[in-house]
Amino acid sequence: MSRIAIIGAGAWGTGLAVALGRQGSHRVRLWAHEKEVWESIVARHVNVLFLPDQLIPEAVSATGNLQEALQGADIVVSVMPSSHCRRLFQEMRPFLKPATLIVSATKGLEEGTLLRMSQVIGSVVSSDGGFSPRVGALSGPTFAREVARGDPTAITIASEENALAEVVQREFSDASFRVYTNGDVAGVELGGALKNTIAIAAGICDGLGLGHNSIAALITRGLAEMSRLVVACGGRQETMAGLAGLGDLVLTCTGGLSRNRSVGVELGRGRRLPEIISSMHGMVAEGVFTTHAALELARTHDIEMPITEQMDAILHQGKSPREAIHELMTRSGKSEHGVPAI
């Protein structure tokens, strides 16, 4: 049986643990930062804080000790918030082995360095005489609750190492969880990170009472600016037409389970960001943190991202959502497929 460690027991980490645990061919250890979470899983096989309605299979054990979680692991899946990735991998580094496969399932960028999560992991594990880790990125249109429930889901694993992608595809796939492979790590990771900003914008449109025309336009033009940055960073245009691009973008912009969209809805209704975050009870909307990093990354590549720019102004400068929408709609005329374009 494969030994899989999942680091991060939020809703997504728990959903993955349920999906892998029910296959019957894995021993899954789930590491949780919150004592209440791992104790509730040990005692009742339920994540009382982040996925309380889903029974966790017996094949999944939980712990608050990183060394215990990682011991003997063949595959390590990192699902922590992006802001904790560097610190946790610094703590995990002594317990990682060169042969271990690392799968990053965190959708975000590191503030300050502007690094993707696989780059953060690589820099930490290889520092100070370490080794070059075997890393892949897992992304796609996945709501944790639906994955845990067993709804048919498709996702992609991206790695520069074909063997790693093939192992993850084989080990993670079952009748309700279909895994595709992809060699475009930059595109898959950036797609998963950038779509969160567009989802906040989609929520704002809903909170303002705007209709389907507005959401459709936003998704389409959001995909355009995401694609420009992906290509500038070495990713592939076609990745943005796939699961980690368009698929995840549509889900996150339209689905009621999207935390990023929910933040946008509340912003559109006039609530302030600190109040919204405090009401989320520890759950993370990555787009709140990723938006500024994405904008800085775009500026380093001289890429125009008008939607992201306006979302940054709303989130971090207190700009009125209605004013931001007005500025987007009254920009100078563009060619749909020209450069630059909105």
C-alpha cells in the first residue's frame, strides 16, 4: 500500500484525504495545525472545523506532529495556505527523502518573492546542502466538499518529470477522481493562483446585483489577462484552455462553494475586508493574498492586468467596487486579440 502524507487539514486537504482514503490502496496520514481538527478526526473521523458533514475513511489517520505524518511517506501532498508554505517546508525538510514525491496542491503565490509554490518548495529543500526535490503541482476545478462526496471530478498533475506525473495519475485516480498529466508546471500553478483574483471580481459583480452579461465578460477577459501572464512566465497558452485554466476559473467564479467568490460578494454588498475575513472562522481565501503578488509579477514582465489591478485597489486600498467596475468599462478601446487588451 502507498503511504501518503497530506500536510494541511483544511477543507481541500481533508477532501483529498477522503478521496484517497476511500480507495483502499493507500495509508493516508493527515497533518493538521489545529489541535481541535486532528483530535476530532482521531476520535470521530470527522474534521469538525473545515468539513464537518463528511465522514473520513478509516484508512486516514490524523496527527499534529510533522515527523509522524511524514515518516515513511512515498508521496507528500502539501495543502497548506501559501503564506505558510515556506515555514512548514523548513520544518519538514529534515524528514524528507530524495526519493519522496512532493505534490503541491496549494493555489497561490508567495508574497514578496512572487514565487510559485513548487519554486518555494524547491528553494527550501535544496538550500544549505539539501537535495533537489521531485515536485509536481496538482490543480483544477475542485470543490473539496464535492470531491469528498465522490462527485465525478477531473484534475491535472503537472511536473517536468514524466515519471512523477504518471505515478500520481495512477495512485490518485479512481472512478470518481480522474487525473490528467501535464508538463506545464508554470501554467498549471499560475492558473490555479490567478483565477482566485478573478473569482473575487465575479463575486463583487454578484454582490452589486449585476447580471450574467457582466459575469460572462469578466470570466472571458479574466482568462485573457491570466493567459498573458502565464505565457510571459514561460507557461503555455493551451494550459489556460484546460482544467487548471478555464475549468478552475469557471468553477471558482460561478460556484457557491467558492470562498474567493464569497469574499467578493460581501465586498460588493459593502462589507469591509477585515470584517469579512474575521467571519470566515480560519478558512482562507487565497485570492486576498495572491492579488497583490500577481500584480507585482505582472509588472516585472510589463504585462497589463486591468482586472487584477482594480481588485488590488479594492482589497488593499479601499477603492469602491462600483468605481472599479466603471474604470474597467471606460478604459480606452482595445482589440479583443491585440496587445495590450483588456
